[in-house]
Amino acid sequence: MPTTPRTAYAHFCMLAKALERLGDRWALLVVRDLLTGPKRFTDLMDRLGGITPRTLTQRLRDLEADGLVQVDREPGRREVWYRLTPAGLDLAPALDELALWGLRHLAAPPAPSEPAHPEHLLRSVRLVLDRAGIDVGPATWVVRTLDRDDAFTLRGRDGRWSLVAQAASDPDVELLGTRRDLALYLATRPQARAAGHPGVTMRGDEREIGRFLDALAVFPPLSTGPASHATAGQQTGGLVD
């Protein structure tokens, strides 16, 4: 049974019933962070800036009780891993659409007070590349953070893109920087990305870097305002209404 009280809408509506299970604060963000693979409690705390350990414990227990999260415990092993069940993984398309809606209507650079985790922005990059069907040939890009031991791999093949929270051993392009510098680099305009960022190092031969920049040009700069929204709509092939 859930460990926290639930909102009961008492509507014969599947959306209302889903929100009764997933409408609590942080619940969908926990699911978001498990979509790229199993995580430990500390991994989730790191990504969910602002959550308390008590709240995260409650959300994980509720999601487990609802059959959305599976807990992997082994005798003699200190680490406990959390992973999504098939029902939890089924939420991926809904979260994708919410993220794309945010890009259309709420896009803005990270505020100074906002934690910037590369995984979250890379997930949006993956969504845009995948939705636009960007095909620059087989591509493997690795993003590493210098201030934390984080590594992520974006892979593209035949216009389909994937993101995993680990480093491929054979990247075509590798980006290195602090979490914030990487977020600022990815969130800026295509011309600025091509010019580089003082806090970001890019490794790869000239041809592979060119393919990377060509593909990434479809990702809209994260700024607000009518002009920016129009530009984003052109770059993402109709992602903006």
C-alpha cells in the first residue's frame, strides 16, 4: 500500500486515475531519472536537486507499491538499486511529450539557483534529434563532467537516437566540462556552439565534430520570447506550435 496519502479525484477518467498514482510532487521526476537505467539512492538524490532523503524514500516506496519501480537488493551487498518495471517504462512516451511541451512553451537558460544536470538536458537533445529524424550516419557522442564522475552516451543510427548514463569506449566526439558549463553550452545558439565555450573541451576529428554540430543545430536555443519560439519551430521541424 502507498506510504503517503493520495489525492482522490473520484472521476471515472483514466487520466485522473493515473494522476492519483503519479501526481505527487517528485514522483514523475523519479521516473524520469530511472528511464536512463537503474540508479542508487545517492544517484537519485544527486539528480533531484532540492528533494529531501525522507521524501525520496516515500516516493520510491509509493512507486514500488504501485508496481512502477522494482528494488534490487542482494544479501551482503550494501548498494540498493532501483529500476523501472515494464509498467514504469510505459510512462516514457508521456514524459517525452511533456518535455517537448516544455521546450515549446517554457524554454529558458538555467537560472543561477537551478541545479543543472547534463542528463536532463541531454534527454531533451535526444528527444529533438529523434523526433526530427536527424540522420548524420552512425554517431556516438560521449559527454563527461569534470566536477562529478558523470558520463553519458548519445548514439544515433538511421535517424533513431538513444541516451544511456555511461560512457561508450569508442566515441566519435567527446565533450568535457563542468555540469553548468555543459548545460550552458548545449542551451546556447548553434553559432555559439560552433564557436565553442571556454569551459567545454571538444575532442574528435574535424569531420566528426562537424557532423556533431550539424546534428545539434536542430536543438533550439533555450531562450524565451516570440522571436526565439519562431526560430525554435523552424529548427525542430514543427516542434513549436
